[in-house]
Amino acid sequence: MSAAAAVPIRGKAANRSFDVERIRKDFPILQTKVHGHPLVYLDNAATSQKPRAVIDALVRYYEGENANIHRGVHYLSQIATEEFEKARETVRAFVNAARASEIIFTRGTTEALNLVAQTYGKTNVGAGDEVLITAMEHHSNIVPWQMLCAEKGAKLRVAPMNDEGELLLAKYEKLLGPKTKLVAVGHVSNALGTINPLKQMIAAAHAKGAVVVVDGAQAVPHLKVDVQDLDADFYAFSGHKMYGPTGIGVLYGKQALLEAMPPYQGGGDMISSVTFEKTTYNKVPHKFEAGTPDMAGVAGLMAAIDYMNGIGIEKIAAHEHELLEYATEVIGAIEGVRLIGTAREKAGVLSFVLDEVHPHDIGTILDQQGIAVRTGHHCAQPVMERFSIPATVRASFAMYNTKGEIDALALGIRKVREVFA
Amino acid sequence: MPELRDLYQEVILEHSKAPRNYKALESANYKAEGYNPLCGDRFTVYLEMDADKIREIGFQGAGCAISKASASMMTQSVKGKTKEEAEKIFHRFHDLVTGHGQGEDAELGKLAVFSGVSEFPMRVKCATLAWHTLEAALEGKQEKVSTE
Ligand SMILES: Cc1ncc(COP(=O)(O)O)c(C=O)c1O
């Protein structure tokens, strides 16, 4: 089928109650004009845009609630503390954790993963032990483990993937052994879009006695995540990739593991009593939340979750799936385009290269038409190496994207081919 | 509004497709490697210096059209020049692509086609990567240079 014959239907066919045009009105930045063209924002895997509800929550927090939490007896401090703990409960329900105390607020995925490496990792991984990751990890799910392994004399093992960008499950299972203390795996790959068979991977790791840390940064915006159903030991994600503010993220951890772990940073809020002789740590989750947290960020994250719930994560997922299928067909049909990452199970991401044209040049030419894509290695250099390319162009989708925007991208890519003809 | 054709001039596209002096020099007595971690562009510049003079120059590597064309045209413009002359051209070229130039600069010759880069600040590093690498090679530095 030729791309020109495809009629943009703007995501309504299969998902009737999902009104993308109405959703777009909730995101003020989508009105922006770039170089005289309407903004086509397809860099959502880097960070998503924020709905008015989230922006308002930040303002509301500073205008009406700002006070330090867990510290004052005064009115505002009490309100701020209540809101903060209400947000924790909202996050708990969002990922279906068993208890709110299993939700730790961090700066983002990166900090959450480093927290696990520096606390659980440092006390449970020793010389000769192994940490297993996969070939499609983001740098933030590689480097903390490399640092840990270097410090402890442990070994980092890497489970390979096939040419479609799918994890080789049998090879992964073979790599799991008595020395494997920890498995760190991305739920959804940011460079390829691959959804990993997490439940199976976790069960296999548990069978060998390994604890599993999940990098969920690219999963929570697109899929319904249930940490209990997955039986994940740790699950990390960032607010800013799921319509929330920057600077706030989450680490979920099983209560028993969290309780046995040493604290991450020392400071206020993470203690129950301090003398110069001895300090007793606060109970979880506060033990891992030293210092004044990003309270406005937490309010914004709660608003983002409420917003997503209001629309329905299943509906968002269905809409994005439709976009991805359409984009795969339309962009994949352009002469010279080679899709990178063609796993059967994918979410949100279309990565590609075009003839001999360098992604950076493609990015500039698309930008001239108002189209924002990511070009580069996407903080996943080993993935680029696996496919023997320096970089890709990545279009990544959110609930507010339309088939019309994918048509604009296709037109933009044709323009690139003209320039380089 | 910046125009794409100002950036992707014919000469630039032509050089990017068929770069000149694209070879590793057997006779090189100086070389340096340049890397832009943002986009993965990577070049090696080889120099055969005769005292202070660039007798031969070659480069190899991978990068976008702008960085490749810039490397190619750089090799043409500095061949036969002294170290000091080459550095002077680089400074003028740098001024040109960052928009600090004084308009027409006869001494830049063909390199003037890169003036459009100044309208695309994100691409200045692409245009200057090979030049920074040349500078490092001239200094006799062996370590990698990075534009980040
Ligand atoms: C898969 C994946 N993991 C981790 C991260 C790091 O997230 P953050 O920069 O928000 O800490 C990202 C985002 O860049 C990502 O895509």
C-alpha cells in the first residue's frame, strides 16, 4: 500500500471514546509554531509534554500549599505533608504496589537505579558475583552496575538480542546462574521500543535466587504496570516521561528488601533520632528520602497520574498502538528507510535510518518543518553498535499524537531525500 | 527564517558524498582523533609535516554531511600551509560559522559556503569537529579531542 493512499483517521476508528483533538487542547505547548509550522512533537521518549492540569498543580502548590513536610505543626506544613502522602498513595495505586511505604520518591529513573546499586547492590553483590543486564539497556541501567561491579570485583554479564531487537530468552536464562545476584532489565527499550517479556524473565531470575531491578522509564507512559503481577523486586520510573514534571521519579521496592537495605543518603527526614554517638534511621520509605524533597514535583506527578487515569491507560495504549502500526507502515514504505527495532511486541518508538543520510542532517531538515524527533544514540551506544550504526532517527509517540502528524513526518522524510538526492 | 539551502549548499552536499583526501596517510607523523559524543561523529586527521609546513593531509571517519564536507574542504584549504597559517584559517572559519565574522572574507575562499551554519547553532560543532581535530594534531597531542 502506498503511503499517499492512507487516509489519516486521527485515531478514532478503533478507540471511539478517545478524542485526540480534545486531549491536544489540554497541552498548551502543542499550540507552538516552529519555523512557521505547527509543532509536531515526536520526541516523547526523551520527555513528554505536560497537560494544563500538571502545570496548574505546580502553581497551586506554590500559591496555596508550600511548606516543608514532616517538620512543622503549622497549618501549611500539615497540608503539604498530607498532599505528599496522598501522592504516594496515588503512585502506589498506579503501579499496584501492595503498600504506599514501598514507594520512594527520587529525582528520576537514574537516581532510583543508582539508589538500588548503592544500597542493595553494595550489601548483596560481592567479589565473583554476577550482575546480568540486557543488550538493549539505557546508559542509566548500565553504568551504575558497571560501577558496582568494578568496586566489588563482580562481573557484568549481558543477555543478547536478535536482529529484530528482541531479547534472546533462552540465552538470558542460560546466563542466569548461582552467581547471579542481581538482574537489571528495561521494561521497554527507549532506542528500539521493544517490550521485554518481563514476567517470564523475573520468574526465571527468581528461580535462580536473583533479585530483579526493572527500568520502567519507557513503560509507565504506555502500558498498565502492575508490580505485584510482575513480581518485580524493584521498579524505577521518571515523572517527566509520563506527562509529569522534571525532577521527580519513583523507586518501587518490596518492603522486606527495603527494610533490610542500608540508607542511600544521610540527612534530615531519613532519621528517627540523631545523637553524636548513634543515629537510628527512620522507617521506609522515609529512610530513603533524605532532605527536603521536590514537593511541587510530587504534586505535579500526582496530577499527571490523575490525568492519565481520567483518560484511561488502556485507551492511551490502544491509541498509541494504532499510531505505531500506522507509522511503521507509512514510514517503513518510504524508499531508503530501514527500521531499527522490529520486535513483535513494541511500544511508543519508531527508530530508523535513511539511506546514507546521517540522522543529524535528517533531524535538522525535519526541524525546519516543525517536526521534533530525536537523533543520536539515545543513551544506548551498545544498541547502536549491535546494529552497526552510529545513530538513528527516533520518532516516539504520546497520547496527543495524531496520524496527521505521522503523515507530516513522512512528508518531511521525503523532503530529506530531495535535499540529498 | 533560516533556509535549508543556505546550510546544505550544493558544494557541501557534493563534498559530503565524495570527500577529498579521504585516506589514512602512511607517511603521517602527526595524527589526532576527534569525537562528538552528541551525534557520534568521529574523525581521524593525519598530517605529514615538513618542519612547520603541512605537506600532506588526510582524514577518515564517519559523520553527518556538514562535518564530513567541512573535513574534506579543510584538507584542501590547509594543504601546503604552515601551522600558523592553518590556525589562522581555522579562527576565521570559526568566526564565520558562529556568526562573528566580518562579512565577506576573501581569505576563506571556498570555505565561505559554510556561512549558513551560523543560522543553525546546533550544527556549529559539526562544522568545527575536523578543525578541532586538526588543531590537536598540529599541537602534536595524541589524545582524543571531544567537542562536548
Ligand atoms: C529506558 C530509560 N531508562 C532510563 C532513563 C533515564 O531517565 P531519567 O533521565 O529521567 O533519569 C531513560 C530516559 O532517558 C530511559 O529512556
